[in-house]
Amino acid sequence: MRRLVWIIGLSFPLLSSDPLSLWAQEHGTARSLRVHFVFAQTLKTPVQPIRGLAFGGRPATLAALGDDGIIRIWNAPMGELLKTIVLSGHPKSVSCMAFSPDGKWIVTGEDFTKAEIFTGKIDLIDAPASREVRTLATHHWEVESLGFSRDGHWLVSSNWDRRVRVMEFPSGNPVREFETAFKPHCAAISFDGKFVAVAGEDSRVTVWERESGMELRQLQGHTGSVASVSFSPDGQRLASASADGSVRLWSIPLGQSLQTLSGHVGAVKEAEFSPDGKFVVSGGADRTVRIWDAATGQNLEALGANSSVWQVALSPDGQYLAAGYADGTINVWKQHE
């Protein structure tokens, strides 16, 4: 029987009290998912590691941030380097990057020290013009992560000052600020911009409601720091990657773990839901990129590499998968129909 769970004025449709069957029942009887990626090409950079990796626009355009603070943009299907954006006047400690879904904008996070004052900046870059436009925000301490909502209207950032901030994009107008009890390594905003998730040195994952600013959930189960969080398209599930070697899938309405995805050996650096929510991609220190059935938790495929995985990214249509490695290379795969 269909019922509703109400959390601080928000309604979530649930079809079962069993968290493990929540996704399967909502989308029909669970059946074996078939996802297979075939290798397309390797993109090489002269620096290591890859600190940021994201798709934006069409055809599948891939942006990568190297340890030299330079952004390189490729046509992923062809493997063609389209442009190199050298961030003038920036330190080589540009820490993170995000690519707007429409492919028009890149934002970077950095930190610098002047007169023993530690400062973090978020800068806006016009991607087609390869031109820095302006600084969107300046905060105390380093900007650790950046992420867009699916519609590109919201940008979330996490900082070493233990703050998570949401701004309107591209205006940069601040909307909401959350304070954490730990240094956050990662933050994400749901596809519709309603929810914000953050995690870091603490093994917990915290979920807030953006508009009200109220905390919704504390998701507990990891035994190590969390490096990555990613919302499902419907906003009801969250994937988290941890140093404990696991990826967990969570039900936000229930506040419970749906699946523990075990298979990586060593820390998992990144986990990301596919655009259709049917599978999850993860990458870790064991030099593998793994693809998981989001309904059953089954490991569908393991893609190898020569060094540990620092970043994974999926194109907006889910047809291309990219992984950035500690040795500065990037592998691209195409989904085989």
C-alpha cells in the first residue's frame, strides 16, 4: 500500500517499510541490469594527479583539472583536445573544479596565503571563451569541493573553515550556509536543488533541506572518512564513497543504508549515480573503476588501470564514463548498447 513519510514538511512516497526493496518496488520488480562499457581512448596530461574531472554540454565535453592548476577540455568521443585554460595569476594549489551542465561555465576553488592569512576563492570561467570572468566568492581557508545542481541554477561548495555554502548561479548570490562539526571533504546538491549533503573526516553523512536550512538526516554506517557523495536523480537516495573501502547507498526518507557495495580493496575516492539512477560508478585506490546495479548492489563490471583512481565522471546522457588517475592519465569508455 502506498504511504507517505513526512519529514519537516517534506513528503516522500514510500512503497515498502523495507529499505532494501524501496528502489526496486518504486520502479517495478527488480531484474538483472545490463550495463557494459567499452574502452574508447586514453587522454594524457603532463601532470599528476587528476584533481578534477567533469562532463558538460554536448557532444560529451570533458574538463580535467591537473595538479598544475591548468584546465584541459576534450571532445570525449573523439579524444580531441579542444582547449587548454591557463589560470593566470593563480597558485598551483587550485584544489577543485566543476563544469556547468550546459558546458558554458567552469568554476574553480583555490586557496592562497597572503600575510599569513589563509583565503579560499571560487572563480568563474567562461568555458567557450577560455576566459576568467570574476570571483564568485572569497572565504576563509581552502575550498575543498564544488558541485552543480542538474539544472545549473545552484552551486554548492565546502571549505576547510567547516562551512558548506549554496549560491545562486551564475550570479553568485549567497543563499544558504551550513556549519559542520568536522572538516568537510565533499558536498553535493540534489538534481532539483532541494537537498544538500556533506561528509568528510567524520564518517557520518549529513543531509540538509536547502530552503529551510534544517538538518534532515545523519547517515551513519561508514567506519572511515568519506571522500564523495552523490544524489540519485529523484533525490531519494545518496551514494557515498569512503576510506573504509566501501560505497554505501542510502535512503534519505528512511535515513537508513540500502546497500553496502563491497569489492574495492582500500579507500574509495569517488562514487557517482548515473543520470537515470540505475547504476553507480566508483573508483578507488585499488586501480579499478567499478559499476554497480543501484537496485541490487551487484557489481556489474570492473575496469582496470595502471594507477589509483582519483576521479570518475559520467556524461549527462550516461553514455560516456571517464576516470582520472594518480599518474595524470584519463581513460574514457562508451556504453555499449
